[in-house]
Amino acid sequence: MGDPGLFTPNSVTWQMHADPMMWVAGIRALYLQALHPRAVRGVMQNSDFRHDAWGRLLRTANFVGTITYGTTEAAEKAGARVRKIHSMLSATDPDTEERYGVDEPELLLWVHCAEIDSYLQVGRRSGFRLTDAEADRYIAEHRASARLVGLDPDAVPANRAQLAAYFEQVRPELACGPEARAVDDFLLHPPTHPLLVPAREVLWRRVANLAYAALPPYAHELYGRPAPEPATVTRQLRATGTLLRCVPARLRWQLPPKHILRAMARLGPGSRPAPYKLGRQLAILDESGEGGRTSTGGERGRWGTAG
């Protein structure tokens, strides 16, 4: 048995991050993160976001894949690289001319919480079934990823109640400034080869609109663009999730950089991510002999295809 890494195959993170809806969740996270003026300013002033946004998205996806499915050493090295880069970067507030580091804890915490909330909200609303206890486990597990980027784990929300309280606290600081408008414009009209513009309008625009629709209502108000009713959005997320999960997991996991396949090769076939394993873990941990049922005796149905 090889090194299982920071999260291990027994974690909620291991199962959920293999789900194809995490790409939609990542776009939602970008929309949400852009509403913190100081945080998004740090991105826009230190990178050519408009021309290298795809590269940035892929690097973020590679970081998440590495810390989820890589060895402990690989995860620690990835975190060290991020901390080193952040330590050298700063941004300037155009109104006050204040210069500040992009690794300020409050900024790192916002980025972290927006990302974790997006993964959790999109995953659950699209049909990846988690109990409330499992959702809390997921949030608590990501104190490990918070540590990797330089946060004190004890200062990071560890459950849904703490995460909700954090967003309530930070909401007065949020605004849709020019940098957020630029992110919104990019996500709706990303640079594309002229021959691919029709595909962008048909496919990508739908994905971006769905990710935007999945934002909380206060985010829609800040951006000033309406969204369907939450129940309608949930139906759209579920339909999209059902469609994407019809693509065989092995085929999806062939896309570079193949983190999941490498983890399975390292740890054996039993490490294959699959949502039904969460129910088994709950039965083993909490309800021996009652596998597949909740503590109230109800059935714990899950969509049954792996990954």
C-alpha cells in the first residue's frame, strides 16, 4: 500500500472531487471570489488573467488534484510553492494607494471558503448525495488544504454553521468592482478561436450561466444580473450532473494530469472514488449492521455509477 496522501480514500473529499460537476463548481468559485475587491485585485494586478485565464484555471485544477489524490510529499510541495509565490506578491488599492500582500490571512480565507462552499453547493444540488454530517466532514477535512496555503487551520470554518456565519460576517466587504466585472466578462466571453465561437456560445455560455445561477442571491444582486429561481437552478444542476455522470469515469479520468488514475495505481483498485462508498463508511463508523440507512431508519439512496 502506497502513501494515501492528506485526505485518503476514506475521506469525503476523495469521493466528491472525482465528480465531473466540480468543473462547474470551480467556475462558481471564480464568480464568488471576484466579489471581494481586495482579493480579486490581487489576482488582476499580478497576472495576465484575460490572456492566461485558461492556464490559471488548469493550474488551480492541478493544485486541487494534487492535494486530493497525490502523495503527502506532493501535496506539501504544492502548498509550499503556492505560499512562496503568494509571499512575493502584493496589490495596491487604487482609492487609498495602500499596498498589501496577497497572502493576508483574510484574503486567503475568503478564497478558501468561496471554493469549498462552491464545491459543496454545486455537488449537493446536482445530485451528489451527502448527509449533513458528511457535508460537515468535507468542510472539516479542508482545514488541511487551508494549512497548505498558509492559513491557521483553527481559524478556518469546520462545519456548515461556521461557514454560513463566516459568509454573513464578510458580506459587507463584498462589492462588484471593475475587476469583478472583468472576471464576469471573461467567463461569459472567453477568448476563443473564431471557428470555435459558435461552440462557445452554445456550450460554454450554458456552463458559465449555470455556474452563475448557482451563486447565492446576494451575489446575483451585487453583479446586477438576474438568475432563475433557486428551485429551477437546482433542477438544471441535477440535469447537468446526471448527463455528465453518464460519461464513464475511466474515460473522464484519462484527461491530463490523470491524478485519480495515478492514485489508483499507487494504492490499488480499492481506492477508486465512488459516491456509494460514503454510505458504506457511515454504516461502518456509526451504524454497524445498518448499512445503507440513516440514523432515523430511512433509506440512503445514491446515484449508483462510480465517479
